[in-house]
Amino acid sequence: MGSPQADQAPGNKNTLAIDIGGSGLKASVLDEAGNMVVPRRRVPTPQPAVPEAVVPLLIGLAKGTAPGLEDTSPLPDFSRISVGFPGVVRGGKVLTAPNLSTEAWSGFELAKALSDALGAPVRMLNDADMQGLAAVNGNGVEMVITLGTGFGTALYENGRLGPHLEIAHIPFRKGETYDQHLGNAARKAVGNKKWNKRVEKAIANLRTLTLFDHLYIGGGNAKKLTLELPDDISVIDNSAGILGGIALWRD
């Protein structure tokens, strides 16, 4: 079995990378070079997405016991775990979880819960921060936005991750936040054409705010973009949410 015995495997530097989203929970194992050892697994995020429902599914993704998995074998051995979480996390503890339930998650020690269950040390980041670590090239000021259940951002300078800023939850237009106007519920409500115009306005705001040298757009709804993007903006694959997990263990 992979996970609980992983710390007993000599020389094993594989990383279990977990990407927690508002609509899906994803996991794979990365080798020491940061490549996926096996295809990414995914199960729907439970509703309500409280710790008591989410944590067993994350454990089940690693052990192959989560309901609905086609492949029910345990993931390959790993000796450490990286987690991208959709909110503010510090010291392995959740502070906010706007698209899950801040009330249910605030103060929850997710890193400890997963470490105790899977027998490996855990490091956590905001999910957009982790996704960006797989995308940035280390040149100048780089920014990542994620378009999914909500709206996420991350900022880097010369490859170094900056403090996490909850830009998603500051006013954007008509007294409402970026998250309220750019999340998936808003896209469905107003249609792709109007939503794309909102994304274009948001990008212009962020360019003014950061003067980014390059912007990367990720998340499940990046594929819904119809904008003509300039050379300093790129769409990245959603797998970056997993692949960025290796960077949490680099010195």
C-alpha cells in the first residue's frame, strides 16, 4: 500500500499533490523531478464541502477507496504531501474558505489531519499560489489568475512567491467582488460573452495594480475565454494545480 508506508521507503522522494477545488478534488503523485507518476484522479467536491466530508475523500483518493474512482488501486508510494487549498492557509491551518465554507473550515488543521491519516509530512498553500509555481518562469513580476468556482490570484517576483492577497474578495464593480462577478455561478447567470468582458476588465485592473511582466490564466473556466490575448498573457493547463506541488518541497 502506498501512503501510510511511504516514509519507510528508503530514498523515496515522491510527493502526493492534492488540489482542492469548489467543484472537484484532484490528486496525483509526482516524482522527484515533478512529473506525474500516474494520471490525475478526480472526484466531485461533496456538498456541503465541510471538513468531515472532504478529508475522507482526500484520503480515499490516495488509497483508492474514494467512491466513483475507476482505478481503485492505491496511489504509488510517497514520502511527503503538498496541498493547494481554495482560501487563506497559514501554518497548515485554514483561515478562510470562501467557496467551501469559511464557517466550517476556519481554524481547521488540515495539514495535521492529512499527515496523521497518511503518515507523511504536509505543506499547504493557497490553490492559485500552488498552481502558479508550475507556470512562472522566474523573470520579473508574474501573476496568476484562476477562473473556476471562484476567482483566485497569485503574485511572484523573479520566481519567488509573494504574500497571498485576497483580491477576489475586494470590490470589482457595482459594489460586488471579483469573486461574485467572475466565478462560475456568475458566468452561468450572465453568459460567456458578458463574462468574457468582465474578465477583460479584471485583467486591465490587475495590469494597472501590478504592472505584471506576464499573466497566466488557469482554472477550469480558462477554456471558456474567447478574448484575444496579448503576448504577455498565457492560458495554462489545469494540471498545474497538481504539478505546482513539487515546488513546496524545494529548498
